Amino acid sequence: MRDLIAAPLTAQAFAPFGDVLDTSGAPDKVINAGFCGRYHDRAQLDFGTGCAGVSLFKAEPRHLPYRFDLVERHPDGSQAFLPMSMDPFLVIVAPDTDGTPGTPRAFVTAPGQGINLHRGTWHGVLTPLHAPGLFAVVDRIGDGNNLIEYIYDDAWTVVGALAPS
């Protein structure tokens, strides 16, 4: 078994895998008579063939240490996870190494952060750390198999998480 420490999720560290969706910094525009800040077009949505769909996922919470050996990717579309609570969740991603996942990385979101995984990015399953584990998910809807799973020969364990700096 191999161990990982989850890092705080930052846009810079996560850039090779996708987009961090949050409301840090000033909004791009203030709307609704000054009562709403719009953070405009923050995700690189990519659906190839097919179209965008919005689904709701309800996942069982997990706890650290968290053991995993399964990752997956979606070759035909990006996938955005938007938590419907202010609870952090665990994000596991891995670079592609000649068609298989390389060494994974783990991140913990800040409350209110979401992610958009780029098309083809190897990633772990949805891993909320608190109930209710409810997410809005924007991903590709269309014909064809948009799921490839990979099981590591040796499991990985996220043994802990670094505190945000």
C-alpha cells in the first residue's frame, strides 16, 4: 500500500487536471441591482459530441485515512462537481502516463469550492468527507461509452491532509 497526503486545493496546483470553481477574489461583474457578484465562465466545459447535462449525485461520506485503488476517466467530456453544501471534499487525480494513470495526487477543497475535471483526466470517485454528500454535476450526456476505469495493482491510502496556508 502506498500513502498520500492531501494538499489544499489551489487553482495553480490543480491546473493540469481541471479548474477550481470558487468565489475567491472580486467578481467579474456585479448584477441583480448590486446584490449578486457574477464570477463568469470559470470552467472549461468540453463535451466533444453530445451535450451538457446537469445531474444530482448523493454519495456516502468517507473518512481519512481513505484507501483506494480505482480511478476513472471520461474521454468524451469534462465533468464539474459543485457541492450543494459548504463542506470540503476529497479530490484524487492522476496524470496520464501512456494511456494509464500515473502517481495520483490528492486535494481537499475549501468549503464552497467545486471542481471541473478536464476531459480525459484520471480521477477518483466522488469522495465527500461529510454528509449529506450532495453534488450538482455538469457532464456530457450522449451516446457511446464515456467511462474508462483502472484499478491500481497496489492500493493507495490518503493518510491525512495538509492545513490550508
